[in-house]
Amino acid sequence: MGSMLAVVKLEAEHLELREFPEPDPGLDGAVLKVEAAGMCGAYGSFKSPGPGRSPGLQGHENAGTIVKASRIFEERHGVTEGDLVAVEEYVPCYHCEYCRVGDYRNCWATDRRNNSGSASRIPGGFSQYIYLPPNVVLHKLPANVSPSEAALALPIGNGVSWACAAGEVGPGKTVVIQGPGSKGLGATLASKIYGASCIIVTGLSRDKTRLQTAQRLGADYTLDVQTQDFVPTIMEITDGRGADAVVDCTTGKSDRVMLQAFEVVKRRGGVVVTQQYNELSSFPMKLMADRFVTLRVCRGHSYTSVAMAIEWIASGKYPLGDLITHRYPLAQTDAACLASGGVRQDKPGKRDHRQTD
């Protein structure tokens, strides 16, 4: 058995490139050579592994080539060695009530926030190779989709799930998308394709390029919240009515982001879609009740939404290449994390400079 290199997060802003044994497919698994691993906005915060969590491998927006596969794996997934695939991070049980209806996001085996002892995720893709268990969720890619493009499938799939499924965005609807990262831009594209009448994307001053990309993907308005007043501007755009849906795609988990979402969502029937918050100093319960707003906490993506994202990527109709702004070798994963978080300079003494494939 050979060896491989993989990046391990030890603590906040401290990654190391380490050597591990190359994985073996075993009797029913496979081995993926990672060709591209997307940089989720969560990695831009570059935080420590978290209370009670040991150092580990990260990178869950992965695409690559199956280089070794057992016969059982090939028959189960309809793939062969040499196939290019996109891999979801979930490792579902496939026999609970949620998995039976395709909602493996709610499978107890994938719910690491409530089931911390579960092997709920594929090992991190910031690595040369990863082991694929037999119950992996993967998508065989069309011949015209590159690995870099395929790494966008999950954040775009998130956009479909968050904006159009949870947020109910569609014809005649106005949506505010907070945060122009990959998920927010995926939500922008999904909202446009689903027929939203008005799409407003908000971001910070440093997000100028991302906001321009949002316009190319279908945003009708973009808003720099550091130079423009969030609530008055959106209420002016919507003639005082407010938005039908507000989708929180930020990563800062700011109380103000949550409060502003409730301030601009329409009365009676508006939907706010958000994510995990640790603790809020105050929750706008009265505002939520007075406006009769629906709050939905969303997580991840469905198989259908990712498959739809791959169809959009393969179509070539949309400028999705604009979402790929930087490319880093494995040895510079720390720099990639910093760039994702808006910090361009390197952190001295935090990197192993060995180059990888």
C-alpha cells in the first residue's frame, strides 16, 4: 500500500500537510482520486475544529476519478474505474424512514450536530485520495463537465434547496439573498431559473466581484450593506411591500443579519430561510409574530437539487465559471481558506510548502 498527502486542521488558522496510508477499497468500497475540492464559505472562517471535536480532514465539495472500485461498489452505483464523479458529503444509513424517501439530510447517521459519534461524513477532500464507502452518495458526471465545475454542484444544489424548496421562490416572488458566496450565488441562479420576478443580493464592500457575478447570474439588484442602508433600500425596491423570501447565506452568524431579514420580509406569508446559529443575544420573536413570518432552518441539499445543479453546469448556458476565482495546490490549502474569508496574505509559519499533484 502506498502513501498519500492530506491536509489536517489542528486549530484555528493552523493546517498541516501530513502523510497517510493510501486508502484501500476493501470488499465493497472504492477509492477516489480527488481532482477538485471546493472551498465552502465555512472554511473561510478558519476556526478551530470545535469543542469536543478532534483535528481532522476537511473539504466536502469534491469531484474526482474513481481509481479503485470493488465489484460490489461498481454494481451498486453503476460506475467503473476511470469514471469522473461528484461526491456528496453525507454517509446515510439507507434504511431509516428519511433515507427511504430520499431525505438523507435528516438521517440520524448524517446528523453530526445531534449524533456526534456518527461517521456521518466522507473523509475530507483536501487530500490526494479519499475512501468511498458503499453507502456514499455520488453522481456520475457527463463527459463535458470538468472536475472544477463539478465541485460547484453542492453549493448550487444548496441554492436550489434553500431558495426554491425552503424559500418557495418562484414566479411572481421577490427574494433577498444575504451573502454572495458560492451558496448565495447558487441561490441566485436557482431563483432566476425558477422564475423569480425580483432577485436582490446583498454583500460587503469586499464582495464587489461576487456581487457583479450575481448580476450576471440573474440578480436584478445588488446591495453593499456597508455603504447602503439595508432596510430602506430593500423597502424602496419593493415599494414598501417587502420580500416574499429572505435567504440567509452568510457565514458570520450575525444577530444583525437575522434581525434585518425579519425587517424586510413581507407581512403575512413571508419566509425567512436561515442556518445554524449558536446563540443570539436577542431573538426578534415579537417582530416575527407581528409580521406572521415563517422561519425555516435549512441544512445542506437533496440528491435532486445536486443532480439539477449538474444539469445546469453541463448545459453551458450559465456563466458558472465566474464562481471559480482561485486555484490552489493541496500544499496551499491554508492560503485558500484565507482567500475564501477575504484575507489575501499568507500566514507565516502555518504552512508545509511541499508541492503535490
